[in-house]
Amino acid sequence: MSSAAEVRAHFITSESPCGAPEHPALYVRREFQVAEGLRSATLRSTAIGLLEAHLNGRRVGNEVLAPGWSSYRHRLVLSTHDVTDLVQVGANAVGAIVGQGWAVGRIGWEGKSHHWSDQPAVLLELELDYGDRTEVIGTDETFSTGTGGVRANSIYDGETYDATLEPSGWANAGPTEGDWSPAIRFDWDTDALTEPTTAPITRTEELTPREITDKGDGRFIVDFGQVLTGWLRLTVRAEDPGQRIVMRHSELLTKEELDLRTLRTAKATDTFVVAGPGEATFEPRFTFHGFRYAEISGLNGGLSPDDVVAVVVHSGMRRAGWFESSSAELDQLHENAVWSMRGNFVGVPTDCPQRDERMGWTGDINAFAPTAVLLHDVHDFLGTWLMDVRAEQAAAGFVPWVVPDVSSAPSSPTALWSDVAVNLPGVLYDEYGDRAVLEQSYDSMVTFTRSVAALLDDAGLWSTGFQFGDWLDPDAPQDNPAGGKTDRHLVATAFLARTARQMAETAQLLGKDDDATEFTELATRVREAFRREHVTPSGRVTGESATAYALAITFGLLEDDQVSKAGERLADLTRAAGNTISTGFAGTPFMLSALTLAGQLETAWDLLMETRCPSFLYPIRMGATTIWERWDAITPDGELNDHGMTSLNHYALGSVVSWLYETVAGLAAAEPGWRRLRIAPQPGGGLTHAKATHDTVLGRAEAGWRIESGSMTVEVTVPTGAQADVVLPFSQEPTFVVGPGRHSWTYDLPAGHGDRPEFTMDTPLSELVADSKTWQALTRVFSVHLPGIPIDGNDPQARAISLNTMLDFVPGATDSFRSDLEATLALPDHAS
């Protein structure tokens, strides 16, 4: 079989325009003869747009939305299928339906179409091997083009299929209906054709309805119980030709009706026009939707659960991580991240799957990557996407904010977004131990880092240019998601310090000694500049924001003797916010780790387990089944926080899940490729057990613990070829070093473990604040009775007073306020 660069077929299209939103899909076909003695038949196919290949009336392959989404001018995937069983001696027919897809249709926040082509085109190459000779049937002017049942088709807006217009027998040899014209060649550089380097997009699961509501006016609302990415498969029993069935999709119901606001301008509507009486099944080909609910109208009679399923689709990737604990809410948080990842790994790692965006934002995957590699095997998927990052960077001279790039304006170098070119290869290397990803990305990494180094001011700070900053800080103005509390150039300089250190380590690993020296000097220069500008001698960080402290601690920008002070301030800020979230995309991935590194583990647990808005668990309390774009996407009164940018399926803030593995369960890689593990669970949050399982490149690794009747049990599985350093919680034992296999330890907990002191209304606030669980419970009471009034128990003037004294100075302090405080203190765990 020829390689991708040796195809003998040509791209073809129709002489009639077929690239406008209202245009129907392109159909192509050709008949051919097969002689006796055929040994094998192989079909290769790709499209500028999306295609579904057919041979003798049967669909070829199981992938959907083929050839996926890539930087088409640089990489266009050519699929290969053995179709020997589909051909027959004598007359045969090969063909395809071609939709507009990403290449032709509307994509991007600018609302533009035709980013790669004005109309769709297709390439088919069928190779017939007879042993002594080979015949090739390739797309050229001998193929015919026409139209059929697939009418308007759009990634954002949905698909219309009119069965009355489907030409009978079009994919079979012999007579067919419809008007067919000779194909014309379509100019496309076949050097861009490439063999697949990752699994295709496929149907991966089907969900049946949880509930169907008959609205009484011919409409049915179907709830699948889970926000997902995909489409409906609907079976109908039609009475009349031309009966029109309409399916609309949404993530949310408001007042028992579809709430379409999270879609923005995406119509997300599929339409099925039936051909005649009898049973018929519809399933779209060239669109997908992000939804939990569907409204179906135009049916005759009722709708039963057997009539409709939700088909889940995403790129092929093996599940690799599982987490379970005694907290149903933490378990749901983990599963929400899994579902959001599945819903956004469709061709490329996107931000969201439902609205008029769905693009490969570099910042989202950069923030989420350390969690992504724990949940699924993404070596090939993200490695393939990095090919497009490198190709577009080389062509444009910069790392685009979205890849594939559909923006009309160049992307300036930006922290957390553009430095995906450096950080993501590092994450993949750490997870899989594959030097090739670093070697392949090295020039890209170097080019980006040097481009930013050239932008530094005389002090060594990245102090100019656009920055997203701590994107979607919950305190940012709703109309300015980049306008958070943290100086965006502080964020940029902190991230550059990390990037330069990563570059130095990568250069050293790859034997690039001169580069290692260069980037070590850059890392030192930027770190020192950050410290001069933003850190006091005691360890306080300018701006006093949680994100500033989190980045300074986790990126190693502080001296050892400053970390404790910075950790105290970070804990103070966390408690002052009532243990609610005060960070956005830049700070959130590092908050819990920063608190843990700085010796503030209990505050980290309090932050994790908080349920008020905004918090990690608040969406769970509100019924979320995926990660939200905003912490308060649904407000406490159940209303959508509608500011034009509110997705209910947006994985970036699910980055917290890596802490569940590494700290809660205690499962982490200590060396690239999991050659060495560090098992160091740090229980808390009232949990009685937790366990993480991860399929590494060496095999399955597990770490779990449980507390029962005053004893602690820790269980570990180390894969073949690895060793593990095991640190037992609440134990004075030294670190254990163990080899492959299963290991278990059971021992008594220290006397009094888990007991909490008894507090009264006369206990000084300083003691109440010191017990974070108690203070967390009390702040909930304050928020109810004194909404909007901050209570800072760490204030020097407040630390010595008691709750009784404080109430004497609170105007209008009610008896119910006092009663609620007393009841909270009386609870055994002070955690009402």
C-alpha cells in the first residue's frame, strides 16, 4: 500500500457551490468492476470537511467526524480500512457523503467560515490487490457528484436530514436516483496527508433517558441525567412523507424548559424529515452537541425510553485513572472532571462542546494537563495536537492561543496559554517517560522561551504586553474575566520563571549543555527579578492575592525561610474568604499544592471540602455532572449566571483532581514514566477512606487508606519495573522503600487522633480560628446572619475577644444568631 505521500487519487468536489451554511452535503460515487482472484481491498480516505465513506451500500469503518480536526494545511489525516469483505466479484460502487465540518463551516468566536476552504472536497483511494497486479480506483473526474438527504450541516448549528431527498441506491452499483454531474479536481497539497498518529473520534457510550416529560403540546423533554458530548439516535414511527421531527439540545433546564443561553448563537438543532410511513431511525453525521437535555417535537403519539438514546462521542483514549473515597461529593467531583475531559477531547482538546466556540484553547489544556494524564492515556492524543502547535508556531512565528488557529489576528506571547509549548511536553514526559516528545518539541520550546526573554524589561520582568492573567478570578468584573485581583504581569513573570527552569532541565536532559546554561541563567534572572519586585524579605507577596502566593510557593520563587510566612498568609487569605475559591485559571491548579507545601494542609482540606459558592464542591451541591467554566455558573438561587460566557462543561478548573490522587490518596510519580513512585497520603476532611488507581506505562499503580476502629490501613500496588517510597500517615516510622507487587500496613492511630477541643461562646477567637474546621463552620453562620460583612478572626484586635463579646458590638444581633453559633459549637465535629 502506498504511503500518505504517495497517494494516486486526487481531491475532488462539485462544480456547484456547496460551502455556504444553507448548502447540502456533497455526495460522490463511482462504479467499478472486480475480477476473480482478488486477494485484498484497501480503502484510504480523507476530506476537506467531514466524510462518511460507503462501499456497496455499507458504511466503511466505525469512526465519526472523520478525518477529525487538525491544522489541515500542515496535517490532514488519511484513514485506511481493509474492505476486502465489502467488495464482490462483478459490479461494485464506492462513494462518500462529505459535510462542511471545521474546515468549511462556521468556527470561532468571530463567527467566520471557510478558514481552510470555500467548499468541501474528498479523496478516496481504493486499492485492489490481485497478487500479480494492483488496480487503483481513485477520486478523479470519473467520479460523479450530487446531493442527497443530508442538507444543511454545521458543527455549531446542527444537521438537517431529509429522507425524501436521499437518492435510492446511490452507494450501490446499478441505477440510482438523483441528478449527478462529473466531479472536478480540487487543488490541495497532498504533502499535508499523514497517517493517523492517534485514535479517531468514535461512538464510545450510549445513555438511555433518565426521564421523559410530555409537555402536552407535541413536545417532549428528555433528561439523560448527564451533561455529555454527542448526539441523539431517534427511532420514529412515521405516518406521512415529509413529517418533520426537530431535536434541540441544551445543558440546562430553566422553569422546566430548555435554557439555550449557554449555547450563545449555536442553534444545536437537528431536523429529521421522514420519507414515508413506517419505522425510521435518524442519527446525525456531521455535527455534535454538548447537552444533558433534548427537546423533541413533531412526533406522532408518544415517546418511549426505547425510542431515543444519547450517543457519547470523543477521540479514542483509554481510561487510566480512578478515585474513590468516603465522600460522595469528592467522588462526584472526580467523575465530573472525567466527563468534561471526555466531552472536550473531540479531535483536539477544546474549551467547551456546546456553544459557538469549541476551540483548542492552549490555556485550558495547559492548566488541566497534569490531571488529564492521570484520567486517560493521552500520550498519542496530546502528542498529536502538539504536532499542530509546532506546525502553526513555525508557520506564524508565534504560539497561537487556539490550535488549530482560526483567529484573524496574531496571538501575542502569553503566560499559561502560549507556554503550553514548553509545559505540555514536560507533563507528557513526566507521565510517560518518553524522551521523544521532548526531542520533537525542543525547537518549539526554545523558540518560544527565547521570544519571551527578548521582551523582558531592564529589571528582568515580563512587564508589558497583553496577558490573560488569572483568567476568571471569581472577583473579576463579569465583563472583564482577565481583570482579577492578581497583577497579570506578576502572573506572567512567575510563569516565565517556571518555563525557564523547565527549559534548563529539558536542555540538560537532552544533552544541550550550552542551552542548559542559557536557560539556567534566564531562570535565575527572572526569579531574582520577581523577588525584587514582588516579595518582601519576610515572604509576603505584593497584591496579597491567593494566586500570587500559590504561584510563588509552587514555582519555587521564594527562599526556604520565606515559604512558611507565605503559607501563613495564603492560609489567612483562604480563611478570610470563608474557605471559598478566590482564584482563576492561573491560580487554581496550584492552590491546594501550595498550601500543602507550605505546611497548611488543614487549610487545604478546608478549601477542598467547602460547599458554599464559590467552591470546588458547590457545583456538586447544585447538581453538576461536569466541571463548570465559572465557579458560580449556577447561582445559589438556581439561576444561570448569564454573562455570555458561562459553560457547564469546561474542564480547566477540574485541575484540582490531581491533588485527589497525589495528596488525598497519596499516589504520585517521583520519576518520569513512574519508574519510582511516592506514596504519601495525607488524610483529612473527615474522610475515613480514599483510594486512587492509575494505569501507568509500567502497569497498574494503586494507593489507598482507610481508618477503622482507631487503626489505619495503607495499601499499595507497585507496577513491575518500579519502586515506591512509602510515607505512612500519622506514623513515626521512616520511609519504606518497596518493589513491585502489593503491600499493606495496619497500625494504631495515635491516642486522641481526630478528637477536637470543646469550645464555648467565651473561647477567644484566636483559639477558634486555630481550629480550621470549627472556624469554617462558624463562618457559615456569620454568612447567613451577617451577609456581606467580613469576619476576620486573625485581626490582632479581634483575636482576644470571644463570640459573646463580639455579639455585644454587633447591632441587632438576634437570638437566632446566638443560637446558631451555640449549636455549631455544640456539634461533636464542629462542622455543621
